[in-house]
Amino acid sequence: MITFLFLLCFILIGILFFCLLLISQKINHLKEMEKTQGKILRDIEEAFAGFIMQIKEENEQLVKKAQDDQEIQNNQVNQGNQGNQVNSDSPSVSEKRSFSLVEQQLTDDDFKDLLPLYTEIEHTPQKQAAEKEVVVIPPPTSEQQLLDKVISMKEQGAGIEEIAKKLNRGKTEIELLLKFRQK
């Protein structure tokens, strides 16, 4: 009986050593993975740093080009002012369209440049009264026209590839238009 217990004890000790060996291998494997992940992380950081530096250089070139363009435009305005003796109360068109790199706040002039038709209608009540009598339907946008063409061609039985070829558009673009139209 004692022999059996010794044998059982040795078997259990062998199993324990085997388990310890497996655990140590797993720990070593995890440490190696951690090192490789650290290396990959450093590589990614270097790639991002290079990418950010490239973007920074491109931004600096853009700013420099914008400043050069503005200097050229200012020189042209100055030459135009010297030649034409323009009144200082009425700025020229080029002065209105000049821009600054950092604009603090939009002004009413900005909106007037962007929406000239709106400001004309707003300041002329006679035009508003005349337009109330005539209903003006805005022309459809190019996206709406495209959607109408796609739907009509689909209703006529044309396939997606055929529609894409006829309209010089991508197959996926046509598929997406039809899917969004269904919803």
C-alpha cells in the first residue's frame, strides 16, 4: 500500500511539474506578444508622426501660397487705385473679395455675397408682391434629376449595370440611390 501511495505521489508531482512548465511557456509567450505589440505601437506612432509632419508641411505651403496670393492681389489693388484714383468710400470688387486667413466672425456683407438673390428680394417689397401672384417652382437639382432618371429607367426594366453605363455613374452609386429611394 505504501508503494502505491509513493507511486501516486510521484505521478501527482510529475503532473504538477508539467502544469508549471505549461504555465511558464504561456507567460513567456505573453511577454513576447507584449514586446511585439510594443514594437508595433512604436511603428504606428512613427508613421503617424511622419504623416502629421507631412500634413503640417502641406499646411505651411498652403498658408504661404495664400499669403503670396493675397500680397499679389493687394499689389494689383494698389496699382489699380493709383491708376484710377478710386474713391476711398467705395471699395473695389477685388477688395470685397479679399480674404483673411483667420476670420473671427461672419458679417452681413458675407451673407450678402453668398445670397445676392435673397438680399434683393428682401429689400424690394414690390418684387415680393409681384412674386406672390406667380408661383415659382425652383428647378430640380442635379441630384434630383439623376434620381428621377434612375427611377424612370428602373421602372422601364433596365438593369443596374445598364443604368450605370448610360448615366456614366458607378454601379454602387446607382444601387445606393435605389436603396435610399425605397426607404
